[in-house]
Amino acid sequence: MIALKINGKSFDLDVEPETPLLWVLRDTIGLTGSKFGCGAGLCGACTVHIDATPARSCLLSVGGLTGREIVTIESIVENKNNPVVMAWIEEQVPQCGYCQAGQIMAATALLARHPQPTDADIDREMTNICRCGTYAEIRSAIRKASVLMSRG
């Protein structure tokens, strides 16, 4: 049994310790917001937060995550007043939407570390791939979320 804390809830899971977190989230628990994109940690569609740090869940084995705080997109979007989610909607970021959960997770972590990020901060930390090319909209949404956050 593997004990995990995901989105503030405790789970005792009968899975092998080497099982990737992404498969546990999607197939065992039913949290399908994190997407499988490349399986190599390159695209970021599977991004979650581990102890408030963005991480690619396709690369993480659940055996090493006991006692860590795992947060998925489901936890972020349940708050309809989340500044990042509001900015994403206002700036009409998604095209196909496949990468957007990972993008939002990366942007949320970026803004937690840099509430008023520079272009250099955004370029350095937003490493997720968007096949539709919505990078300008993503940058605009991050800037808008920063403003929304500063207003409280």
C-alpha cells in the first residue's frame, strides 16, 4: 500500500511503488485533468505540484511521494475565483485545451514564487509546450493574473 495526500485528501493505494504518478492520478483515482503528452517529462501536459513546486507527473514514481503534498489541476479550478483561471478565461488562452491544465499549474507555481513576473521569469519558468502556439495568450494571462492577485 502506498499512502498519498492529493488535493488535501489521503489515499491508501494498492499500486506498485514504481507506478508513475500520472497513471495513479488518472487510472486509479480518476483525476483526469493531468494529461499524458510525451511520457518523457518534456511537454508538461502532466504538470502537478509536489510540495508547491511544479513537477512532471509522468516521471514521478508514487513510491517516493509518501508524505508529500500533491496538488492537481482539479484543486486549482474548483476555486472559480482563482486569478490564474480567471485570467486564462478572460484572455481566451485555450485553443485545443490539451496542454492547458499543465500550463495553468506551471503559471500558478510561477506566480507563487514571482507575484509580478518579468518576461525573463515567464520565459525561464514556463517550459510547457503548447502545440497550438498560444504562447502570447499564456504570457498575457500570466500578466493579467498577476494584476488580479495584487488587487487581492
